[in-house]
Amino acid sequence: MARLTKRLTDKGLRRRPPGLHPDGDGLYFQVSSGGGKSWILRTMIRGKRRDIGLGGLSTVSLAEARSLAETYRKIARKGGDPIAERDKVQADPPPTFEAAARMVHQDHSPTWRNPKHSAQWINTLSEYAFPVFGAKFVDQVTSTDIMNALGPIWTKKEETARRVRQRIGTVMDWVKARGFRSDNLVEGIKKGLPKQKSKPNHHAALPYSGIPAFISKVRKGDSEASTKLALEFLILTAARTTEVLEAHWDEINFDKAAWTIPAGRMKTNRAHAVPLSRRCLEIIKEAKTLSDGKGYIFPSRQAGKPLSNGVFLMLLRRMKVSVTAHGFRSTFRDWAAEQTNFSA
């Protein structure tokens, strides 16, 4: 099977020649010899490969196709038949928006490790969306309803408003995937709302060309040796801060040069195997000389505890570098997309 070099982009869709163009995870953009453009999901349903049509480009965007594909893959992974499920749901009466939101929340809750985030997700909809149009059937919700919910907080509680909009959009994606309506009203809502003063906060990141010099500077710095090793390990593995700081020795397989993060410590709630480069193995071996080789790989001075979540922040502040630890994941993603034959 040919490697996927890059995922599809909105800009490039119109220029695609006839044929099947992969986006990843079984999703294909199909261009017919006559110029027709549509989406196909190729997946296994109860042991058999099936192709599921997701609609044409004129009605289903790239983002919508990816959302629909993920929904159908989840149904198939659980042993269900997404085609039969779609047909069944289309015959059922639509739920109210509130009922749909609570079903989406229930479906997503097992994937959230943080109970606080799970509660906030439904609570923001309960406070700002349900009073305005929660009692409406999902096929009767209008863009005016959504604007009436977001308008009062759009410029006063900007971050909250953005999150509410995103969560309404998630519910409407679920509604669309189940055939209760053919559109997602949230996508065009922003154009009808006033401009917000602030911009969403993104994790500041270095360009990948600057990583070698940055790591050299980290190694020469005066931070604790364990902290410097942990940050370099984070950069090279593109892992999250807590995944690195809570890494245990029994998760490392030196023979296979792999680090297996257990499901309980992953945001996706699925075990994740990370291949380790030669330098990563050197870092781990060096870390072993700084500890007893038991428990945490990067322990704090306090026995039995990992380094604090703030150690990377303090190290970066002392270096006077305007980046975040999480931003190195973005750096890695850019490098993978532009310098390798793998998507990230």
C-alpha cells in the first residue's frame, strides 16, 4: 500500500484529476471521468469491506466528510452496521437539540479523562444553548436560534462563546451524520457575528529548523539534569507533558526500542506505542544514572513523585523563549508533513 504523503486540503480539491484520492483512515475523495466529485468511506463492516457514500463536494465539505467518516468508523468498530444505522435513524423522528446534545455527551464522555471537562461540556450548553433552542427538534433549529444563543456572550465572554459554538457544531455534526438534516448551521454562523477583539490562544511553537540549536541551548543550561532530559525526550517523541513526566520504567522496552503509554494515561484512552530513536534511548539510559531505575523515569527530588507540571514552563521562561512545551507537538507535525512521507 502506498504511503499517504499528505492529507487532502480544501484548496486542492477542485484541481484533483479523475480517480480516488486518499485522505487517510479509509476516506477517499472521488472524481469521476465526467467531473463529479464525491466522498467515499472504505471500511470493514462485520468482516466485510464496504464502501459508504458520504455525499458530493457541493453539499459535504472536507471537514464534514472527515466527521462523518469518524462517526461511521466508530459504529463499525463497535460491531454495528453504519449503513443500516443510518437508514434506521432516517426513519425515526428527530430528537430535540437538548436530547441530541445529551446523547452526544454520553457517547463522548468515556473518551474524556478529565471529569471536569466532561461536566463543562454539557454545562455550557445547558446555560447558553438549551434555554434558547434546546426544546426545538434538531431539524427545526435555525441559524437565528444559534446566533441568539451566542450573541449575548460573543464579545463579553469570548473564549466561552467559542467553546459553545464548537460544542453546538459537534452536536449538529452528529445530527447530520444520522440523517436528521443535511447541513451544519454552525459553519456559517461566525460571518453573522461581530468581530471578537481577542484571538484564540494557540500553543506557541518553534519552527523545526530551530530545534537543533534550541536543544543545544537546553543541554548547556543550568536547569536540573532530569528536567533537561525530560524536555528533550518530550520534543523527540512528540508526547504530551503529563505523558512524559509520568512515564514509568516498566513502560520501556529496550529490545524493541519502544515506549508503550498505557490507555489510562492517554487522552484517547487507548494504549499508544512510541518508537524510540537512538537519542531517546540514550536519554533514558542517562536518566537511569540519576535515579534508582524504579518508578518514574524523570522523578522529582521528592521521593516517589514525578517532576512538577510547571518544570518545563520555568525552564522555558529562564531561557526567555516564547514557546510552550505543548507547542513542540505542532513543530513535530509540521516537520512530519513537510519533510517525511508520513502524515501527522
